[in-house]
Amino acid sequence: MASLGFTPTSLKAEEEVYRLKMYSRKNLELFARSFRIRHPVKIAKIGSALGGEFVP
């Protein structure tokens, strides 16, 4: 992920699910712009964390 320009605080693999934690606004913005987020709840959470500035 460092090659994409952001570094997560933690990355944990559980079976086929990955949990990614980020505490930096810059990292969250880079992640949201690098990957297509389709899940409505996750879109809402990212939008909330970025102050409503996220549009998928």
C-alpha cells in the first residue's frame, strides 16, 4: 500500500475479510480516491470522516 502513497495504521486479515484502519485524513483521502467504494454504508462513513467531501 505504500506504493499507492498511503500507510494504514493496521491491516488485519481474517479469513477472506481484511480490516484496514487509518487515522490520518490524508491517508483516508488517498485510499478513497485509489479504490472504488461501492458499499453505501462505507461511502457514508468515509463521507462523514471527510466532512461530506467524498463522492464515489
